[in-house]
Amino acid sequence: MSHVIRLQLIGRVTYYIGWIALVCGGLFHLNIGTKLFLAMRLPQRNLLELGVVCFLICIASELRAHALPGNELSIPVKTAA
């Protein structure tokens, strides 16, 4: 598995985990399933922090995947003038 594919996979996984954490935080805020999240010891602040960290990791991996040398996406396109 190449570095670019691995970074893009990490980006996708953390993106979806981030959305799940933010949806769970929203449910907690609306008092839906509050007992479940408290039983797992996941207060609303921890869910928000998890979502933010996952999105930061997602952004960093995607930027790193696009900046790797040899990646077709990072090579500027030369146009004929």
C-alpha cells in the first residue's frame, strides 16, 4: 500500500469518525441517549473534542497526501500557450 493511499484512507476514516462523534454530541445536547453516553463516560465536551481532533487529522492527512512528491495531484499542470 503506497503512502498516498494510506494517508487518504486515514483521512476518510477520521472524517467519518469525526461526523459520528459530532452527531453523538448533538444527540447528547438534545438529551437523546444521554444515559448511554454517560454510562460510556463520554460527556458532551469529549465528543466535541473527538470530532474536532478527527477533522484536524483528516485535513492533515489529505494535505500531506497531496503534497507528497511523485503524486499526480501535486504536479502543476503545464498548459500550452
